[in-house]
Amino acid sequence: MSGWKSVALGDLAASVDYGLTASAIERPVGPKFLRITDIQDDSVNWNTVPWCECDEKSAQSSRLKDGDIVFARTGATTGKSFLIRNCPPDAVFASYLIRVRVGDDAEPRFVSHFFQTRDYWAQITKSARGVAQPGVNASTLKTLKVPLPSLPEQRRIAEILDRAEALRAKRRAAIAQLDTLTQSIFLDLFGDPANNPRAWPESKSLGEVADIVSGVTKGRSLEGKSTREVPYLAVVNVQDRFLNMSVVKKIEATEAEIQQFKLLPEDLLLTEGGDPDKLGRGTLWSGELPECIHQNHVFRVRLKSPDLHPLFLNWLVGSSRGKRYFLRSAKQTTGIASINMTQLRGFPLLMPPINLQREFASRVAAVNKLIIASRASLAELNGLFAGLQFRAFQGEL
């Protein structure tokens, strides 16, 4: 790292500023209003960013431009940064963000890349240690040490890292397109289930073709019965057409309960409630664990009819047809909606030919193979990028 120096961000930056305190509005009045929640997967869709009403003086001090770097001040994404690119002509940033605008001696892309490194995160973690509510502020950011070569070298390194990052972005975009392909296949084969344009038979309800049970209740009285510990799925594990198995808790259960609630491959798991737009959220169990039961806030649907394919049912329940039915019948309080066993059993089915349902399952399996391969490729790219990034800030590129 010959010729490099370590510079405090406060000396490197032309300004470090807090954002604007205002309310977001959905009608196009005033400037675009960038919030933490608008930054997803290291990108911003400016078309969905709301607006805000503010006076020109406030807007002037909070206006964004290309090359600005914004930081999340608090919350789950504390310390996460984002480099502003392709900024609309009139955009400001919200108060839970901090804007850093670097001076003439720094290349914004280089500095932004540094804010993704382990060295940066180690400094952020150290500064937040011992704080009840982790967060960063302008004073904290100004003390951060940034390794800095000459400006031409910064630009050279930034260009290399930008090209590597572009490869990762293309892979992420490809995976996102594959994720939407299954939805297209479903609609192509079956039409929109909400209005059933193919006139599939719809005389049966879910309760007629499936056994539906609620799971084991936490905190129930076991009255001294013999139990053993077994993994169980909670609501957080059951996502929209996938399982989140990062944390699977265990519960004491009797042998009778384990046999009653034990999951089998192709069981459909559906959550009881949550945000109204998430009603009907569920996924299939594929035997991810040799033995597992489920919580009472998760319904298990086990088909007993050969005329329905579990995967088709999963997509049907989670479709616009399912959303409308559950929203009509769900109990809603303070923004939380929930369904009960009776409502789930009454779900009105569509019954396309089973051969068509099997074709759907076969196509989905082919798409899933591509998604798995693409995710493996992305994981490899991520590893290579991390190594490249480390070498870059060691002065070894």
C-alpha cells in the first residue's frame, strides 16, 4: 500500500448531513423522498419512491445528486450505505439517512466500495458496541478511517470493482427473472384463477379433498406426560413458496403429538395470519428434516384426492383468487388479519385436469434447477468478489 494514507471520513468529506423530516406522500407533489425502505438489494427503483411536501430551503439542503453516499442511521440496516446513481433531478433524503458528499480528493465509487468491506463494518460495530439502540450518527461517520491512494488509483480500482459488481448484478437480475417465470407459466396454463377464464370446475372446497389440522400449542399443560424434544415449524419458517430454515426451534412433545403433527413430504403449510396482503402465505414441505412438527399458528394441508397436485394447490391458494377469498373472510384487527380452520376448509378450488397440473409441476422443477444453478453461480461470484475487494483495499490490484 505504498503511497496510500489513512484519512478520517470527516477530513475526506465535503459535507456530512442529516436528512429531511417530512411525511411521504403518494401524489407527485414536491421532490422525490428517498427513505431507508426504498433501498432494496443495493438498488433503488425511483419510480416507486414517494414524494414529500417541503419548502425550497429544506429541499435545497437535503437535495441528492449522483455521487452522494447515504447511510442508514438506525434499525436492522444500521450502517448500510448506498451510492446514489441516476438520481432524478429533484430528490431529497429522509431523516433516518445520513448523506456523505466526498471532496475533490476522493472518488465516490472508490469510497462507496470501501463501505462494503470488513474493515468498514469492524469500525461501525466497534462504535456501536455497548449502545442499547445500535445506530450511527454524523460524528461516528466522521471518525471512520478510509484507506486512500492517489485519485487516479482510486478511479482505476473503482472501475475494476464496478465491473465485477456488474457481473453480480446481472446474475441477481437473472435469478429475479427466473422467479417471475413460474408465475408466467402458471397463468399461461391455467389463466387468472380470480376470474377462471378457462371455466375449470370449481364446485369443490379445500376441506372436501384434504385433511387440514392446526399444530401443537406452545405453553400447553402436559400434566407430567412423557415427552421428548422435536423440531417444530413456526410462522417465521413458512414463507411465500419457500421455507426459511435458518432458525428452527425445538419443543417438548408427547409421542402421540409427534405422530399427530409429524410433517410428510408434499404437505402444504399455510400461516394462520399476519399482514392482510400475506394471507394465504404458504409452501410445501419436502422432508427437509427427518422429523418435524408444526405450531398451532401454522395449518397443515394434506391432500387425500388424486385430482389435485400439491404444487398446483400451493400456487392456487397463494394466487389472486386466494388473496381475495381470505381478505373477504378473514378476521382483521389493527392491521393484522387471521383465518380459521372453517374458512380454510371452505376455500373454493379450481380443478384443472390433473395432467395439466403435473405439467405445471414438471416445468416448475425445470425452472427450479436453473434457479439453483444460478444461485450457486452467484455464491461463487460473491466469494470471488470478496477476495477481489480485499486485495483492492490492501493495495494488491
